[in-house]
Amino acid sequence: MAFEGLTDRLQDIFRKLRGKGKITEEDVKVAMREVRLALLEADVNFKVVKDFINRVKDRAVGQEVLQSLTPGQQIIKIVYDEMTELMGGKESKLNLGSKTPSVIMAVGLQGAGKTTTVAKLAKTLVKQGRRPLLVACDVYRPAAIKQLQVLGEQIGVPVFSMGQNNPVDIARASLHHAKSNNRDIVILDTAGRLHINEELMEELKNIKEAVNPDEILLVVDAMTGQDAVNVAEAFNNDLGLTGVILTKLDGDTRGGAALSVKAVTGCPIKYVGMGEKLDALEVFHPDRMASRILG
Ligand code: GDP
């Protein structure tokens, strides 16, 4: 289960707070020290934790809270509010612009779940009455093209490929193909690498320039914790992301990526992957995620 360790820890801390009739400033400090440790152990970014704790503490030691009838309850509510805010506040919708076709460019490292995720996204868009076209821009591994074609067939979405041609040319050609085949959203599955390198970034920048995407979505594996956040920061600095899709949230991720990525990069999480099946993609709701983490 995702967040299990963090949720257990927080529930323990909150149980103690709730049990007290009267809460002093000192009690708040002690509780916040424990929350701080729990977040650090869940692999949340150090600076994010520090700011978070300070914000909660500032609000929690106010007279209205400590002298209220249910101080413990109110402090828990403050933690919930701040955690929701940390993850972006409200849900962040896809912004598909007004031109046709809209262009979504998916980027990410190999193994993050990019190819699976573009298929899931296409399926979601079909359900919304859209007509997506999947585009195989990952030309370095023939298996990747095949994988996309197989997924496309499963969900009934056409896949545009030009074999191992130049990905920039493929991306450009896919827009013409979409126009002449009445597809209204182009989703580019770009090449991943094991690590970020200049060659990869150069290629992605060239694709971006060629097709001017409405959305540049980074697909990252939530299981990799702070690494996911570092990857997001690097991609955002080089490419300018419009959002993040966090995959494998059905696994036993500790929570660091979900809680840090927005605060560190400024990019909202738009969707989360909740399994290998093609309908296991969910819109990311910061408030629901905070409820889930707090247990
Ligand atoms: P790519 O190299 O980034 O294109 O990654 P793939 O799409 O090939 O996915 C790599 C592996 O992660 C595959 O086995 C997927 O089934 C799996 N995967 C992708 N998303 C999720 C998810 O949300 N949850 C789980 N449990 N597995 C996922």
C-alpha cells in the first residue's frame, strides 16, 4: 500500500493530540517534530518539509486554535489543509488549447511507464468523446513502437509511426496525419533513456519547437521518491513542463514524490497511475490524496 508507513506514523501522532483536552504550545512543537521526522522518512524533500512544518506551526499555535474546544481536531485540519495546498490545492486539468489537433507531448525516463501511460491517457480522452492519435516517437527501440501499436489496438486508438525515422519529422508529420484523418488530439510517445542526457534533451527540445505542444507531461515513477523529483526538476528546467503524471501509486511508495514534486518544481501533478491496466489512470485530486495520506 502506498503511504502506509507515513499514514501509520501520522495517525499515531494525531491520536495523541486528539486525546488531550488542552494543548499547549509545547505539545504542538513536540507533535510537529514527530510529523517532521515522519515526512523525512517518507522521502519528502528536506526544504519542503521545513516550510510545511513552519506553516502548520504558525497556524496551530494561534490562540483561536489552542483555546478552542477541539484543539487536536483543529490542528489535524490545519495539517490536512496545508498538505492539500502543498500538492497544488485543487485539481489541475489538461489544457488542450484551441487549435486542432491539440498536442500532448509525453516525456520521461525509460521504465517510468510512459508508453503505458499515453495509452491510458488516450483511453481517458476517448471516453470524453475525443479522437486521439498516438504517435511513436521513441524510435530507438523497435520494441517500443510495437508496444504502442499493441496498446493502441487494445483501446481502439490509431497509432502513427514512421519506423525509425527522425522523431522530429515523425512528430511534424503526425500533425498532418491527424488533420487529414479527423483526429483532434495528438499524443506523442517520445524516447526515454535510462538517465537524463544532453542528447535526449536536445531531441525533446527540437520536437517541442517543431510541434508547439499544448501540454508537455512528464511521466515519473512514484516509487523512486526524491529521484522522481530531481528528474522533474531537470526536465522542467530544460523543457518547461506543464504537468506531471505520477505512475505506480498503487505500489508501496512512501509518498516523497507525491508530496514534493509540486512544491519543488511548480508543476502540478495532473494524473496518477494506479496499476498496469489501461483504465488505471486517475485525475489527481490534492485534497483526496491528503485525506488518503492522513488516513
Ligand atoms: P516506459 O519505458 O516509460 O515506456 O514504460 P512502460 O510503459 O513500458 O512501463 C514500464 C512498466 O511499468 C510496465 O510493466 C508497466 O505495466 C508498468 N506500469 C506503468 N504504469 C504503472 C502503474 O501505474 N502501476 C503499476 N503497478 N505499473 C505500471
